[in-house]
Amino acid sequence: MADENIEVILAVSVILVLSPHLSRLLRLPTAPIEIVLGSFLALLGIVNIANENFFLIAHVGFLYLMFLAGLEVNLKSIFKMPQTYIFQSMYFLIIMWVLAVIFGILTGLDAVLIIILPLISIGILATLSKEYGKNAPWIKIAFLVGTLGEVLSIIALTVFEASSTVDQVKDLFAKLALLFIFLGVIWLLYILFRTLFWWYPEFKTILMPSSKNIDGRYQDLRLAMGIFFIMISIMLKLHLEVAFGAFIAGVFIATFFHHKKELEEKMSSFGFGFLVPIFFIYVGASFDLRHIFVNDVLITTALLLIGMFGIRIIAAFTLSFITEKRQALLIAFALSMPLTLMIAVATIAKEHESINQYDYYAVIFASLLEVIISMIIIKFLVKPKA
């Protein structure tokens, strides 16, 4: 067991060091690269997903990833957006979800795969904002639509998890009722803290002192991690999806402490520098490359790619009222990379045996191909600067 742990530590360490360099070389986000490398290590027998320590750290990495996803959602910024933009974004999401259900029924996809089709995650969108500039109009709209879509996706993920852990309909309704009560309490807390910080803005400084002071240098990080673990504990106590609690913790920090710009940098550096890559390596290790060319995997992968790109391109026409058609198409492809949430749903479904092994492989394979295809198409669509 000790030798196995040493092998895992060495292998993971090598990937942590090499993946950023491969990312720059291949001009791709590090996540797909880490998944592929994890698959190769598993194929060679160097890492094993049955290793309890590997699984534990990977699970913590997954929760931290959902926390970082929440850090990208600032509720105040959303509410300040023009209503036209918000309404058009909601139309986009509604049309996309309706088309996903229709496509899933017509093609005979399982319920889990239908849920996966309209998922949206803005994690990789941050990579695009760094490359093309956060002030690009299509990036701004993509962040608005993506933020609303990610919140909706996280709720769908939580509802799916709730339905996967109960056997009777009445138990499902009881769990969903508990979820909506929890959301109601969270909303009341949002109003309470918004009012409190409006009347007593200095309270923010008390909770998060200036980093220039020795006493306050790490207080912001301690508060953020405290909220992270408190929310996880609450979700465990309520028997609700823990990932949703991690996401809510991130939203709370982003909404009320967005003035601490360096905090998000600290959290992201720690997460994407250590915990999150281990989760992606673990996902890759659970993906058996020997089954990549199995007909069932290839067919399901193709259906997922056609469905996910198709529903977003069609829904993007609703955004032509607030932006030009080329930019609407750019937004569609920018929102076609929900790699983290696709893997999250597939992981939960696999744990609850709601998805077969081939469909699980298809989801992982499709999530990787989506990132690669979207990145290439976006480069082609973006007009070169004169």
C-alpha cells in the first residue's frame, strides 16, 4: 500500500509540473490535458482509482472546484445588468433546455444524458476572457448567460442527485422540499447580509481586514475556507448535494467580498495549482482508453456532441437582438464547454449507478472533444485585429 501511494504521489507530481507547459504548447486548457494524462497513467497501471487516499483528495478537489465556480458568480453584478440582457439570457436558457429534452427523447438518450446536454459552466470561459479580453462584447454576454446558466445547472445537478438517492416518490418530494426551503433560507440570508453591509460597510473590513496589516494578511483566506467547510457540513447534515453547498459558499464570497480582488487569486492559485488538477487526473484515471473505440461509446459521444452544439447554436439566435450574429455564434461555442459540470454529473451518476460504464466514458470523451472543437472554432470566428 505504501509503495502504491508513493507511485501515485510521484505520478501526480509529474503531471502537475508538466501540464501547464503542455497547455501552452498545445494552446488548450490544462484540464483536458490532465484528464488524458491520467488516462494514460491508469492504462500503464501507475495510478489506480481504487486507492482510497487518491479518491479522497480527488473528491476534495471536486468540491473545491465547485467552490471556485461559485466565486465566479456575483449576484450583485447580475442584478445590475440591463433587464433586456437578462430576459434575452433567460430566453436562451429556456430554449436550450426545451431543445435538449426534445433532442434527448427523439434520439432515445437516458435521462442522465438529457440533463447533461444543456449544462453550462463558466470555468473554461475564464480562459477565453484572458486570451480575447474580458471587455470583448461577446465575452461579457457569455459571462452573463453563463452565470445564470451555471446557477440553473447546479440546481439541476442537485435535484438529480436528490432523485438518485431516494426510492419512493414521497421521499423525493420531501428532499426537494428541503432543498427549496434551504434555497429560501439562503435568499433571506442574502437580503440580511446585503442590508447589514449597506448600513455598516465597515463590517466587511472587520471580517476581512486589509492584507497590509500583519493580522489581516491571511484573514480573508481563513474566512473563505471557514465558509466553505461550514456549508459542506450543513449539506452533509441535511443530506443534500455537497457540491451545491460548496458552490453557494463561493457565491457568498464573490457577492459580498468582491472588493478583495486578491482573494479570488489566492483561492484559484491554490485550487488550480494543486487540488483541482488531482480531481481531473482522477477522472482521467477512471476513463479506460481501451474502450474509446467501442461502438456504443462512439455513437453516444457523437449524439452528445451534435446535441450540445446544436441546441446552443439554435438558442443563440435569441441573442441576435442584443448582439450581432457572429458574436451570438461565438457565445454559443463559448458556452459549449461545460467540462467540469459534465464530469460532475457523470461522477455522481456513476456513484449512484444511474449511468452505465459506456455512457460514462462517452460523457468524458465528449467533454474533452467539446473543449478542443470549441477552441478551434472560436479562433476561426474571432476577427483578427487590424
